[in-house]
Amino acid sequence: MQALKRIQNLKSHFTFSPIPINPTVFKVHDNVQAAIRENKPVVALESTIITHGMEYPMNVTTALAVEKNIIEQGAIPATIGIIDGVIHVGITEEQIEFLAKNKQKCRKCSRRDLGYIVAKKGHGSTTVAATMYIAFLAGIKIFVTGGIGGVHRGAEETFDISADLTELSRTPVTVVSAGIKSILDVPKTLELLETFGVPVVGFDTDYVPDFFFSSSKIKAPIRLDTAKECAELIKSSTDLKLINGMLVTVPIPEEDTEHVDKIKSAIDQALKEADEQKIAGAEITPFLLKRVNELSEGFSSKSNVELIKNNATVGAKISVELSKLVAMDLSFGEL
């Protein structure tokens, strides 16, 4: 009896079980649900890039290419979106197409918007903050995105700070990204993450990547060189029952950094235009990303696609290694 209780305690501690949610508003698709139940590697993906980050059909081809990268590494992708007021974890190719073609009808949803969009039975895409929370509810520990939000430039006057940072402070999901979006104030964002107790990892790099650029010239608080090391850090944080998430930052592949000066100039110009037009709040990031792409003659969009695919590969590898570590603990508990 005592041995059985010990095994049950181990399983509840090391596995990442979903939290029961009303199935009429929260649907984890069958393949994702089975993978979570069987401790197979699963990677969550956001959908804002589909509705607000890219134009059709690039948004669809990119979303599917990212899922393909994850599958090739032995993990299962779970893209998250909201259709007719139902939150879907692991949307189908047809649902990705639907969101992409109906982007003007989709609300960009952070955590604060989830209750509203469900109540109104509307369509929505999920930001980093919302995707983290939904992944946590579903029992998914790894989430891949392009870049996270953070402290906006001039935030000392506007107080414009992304909810992504708050979510990282209170939701135990690991976010794999190319760092903080280059349009933001990277040093202030890292300071706030430190205040919130969020570990920031430089993956195979001494310096925090800067989204479009391989380095922000800011020293990474932690350097880890392999997916296994990242998985060990996630597991140790789980062992310690830490409630915060963590950020694994992955440099953009070197071959995709050739247009650095053009993109830097485009960012400065886009920020100036946003200030002149008094664009702020939820509208500023889509405006800046679109304008930077226009000013850089499409180079930023190309870099964005490549860095997301690269992040997906790294995130899937971490998920695979984490699954192995959990399996070892469960096996030990059954001895």
C-alpha cells in the first residue's frame, strides 16, 4: 500500500497533468491529449502570428512549416487558437487556414481577453501570455514562439509593458524564443524578468539574442549548450515547485543575419512613425512588425520565418529530452 502511494506521489509530481476545464469551451484535440497522457513530447504554438504577424498565404505556410519542424524532431505540435468561443489546443490544418483567411474577424487575445472571447463565442488568436496559460491548463510544459513581448521603448512615460512578462512570472511553462523583440527596450525587459525571478537562458550563446539579431550584447544570466541541459533545468524547477516560467533564448541562424543594418534602420524609422501617429497598446506591435518589413524590403519577414522554424527545432528537442527525464523518474518510482 505504501509503495503504491509512493508511485502515485511520484506520478503527480513529475507528470504535467491537464487541469479539468469545461469541454464546451476548452478542447484538447485527441492526438495532443493522448500524447500528454502518455508523457510524449508536446510543444505548444501560438496563433497570433497567423492572424496578426504575417499576410496570407505566408501565415499558413509558416505555421505548417513550424509544425513540420517539431514533428521531424520527434515531438507533437499543439497550435492554439479560438474558434466560435472554443479554445482549441492542437488545431487542424483546416482550422489554421480558417484563422488565416478570417484574420480580420479574429481578436488578438492575451490572458485578459480569454473570458470575453469565449463568452462572445468569437474567433481569436493567442499571444505569448495567453498561450502560456492555455498550455499550462492543458499540461504542456514547452512553448515555442518567435520573440516575446516586453518593456516598450519610452515605457517610463507610457507604462507600456507586455503581459508576457507577468505570465512568465506566474505560469510554469518554458518559452523558447529568439529573445525579446528588437522593437522593444531589451535591457529594461531583462531587468524586469530578473525582478520577477524568471530564469533567462542563452542557448549555446553567452549573450541574449535580440530577435532579428544574433546578440543584444547583453550577457545571458545562464548559458546552456544542449537540449538535455535545458530539460534538466526545467525538471529541477518542477522538483522545487517553482511557479514561474523560464525563457530559453535561441540566436537566429548566422546565415540569416546578413541584412542587419537594413533591419536596424527600419526599426528606428518604424518607431518614429508609431510615435508620430500615436499608435500604442495592442496595435503597436503589429504596426511595427508590418512597417519594419515594408521598410526592410521584406528582409525582416524572411528572418522572422527562419528564426521561428529554428526555435521550433530547439523547443522540440528540449521537449523530447524532458519527456525522457520524466519517464526515468516514473520508472524509478515503479521499482
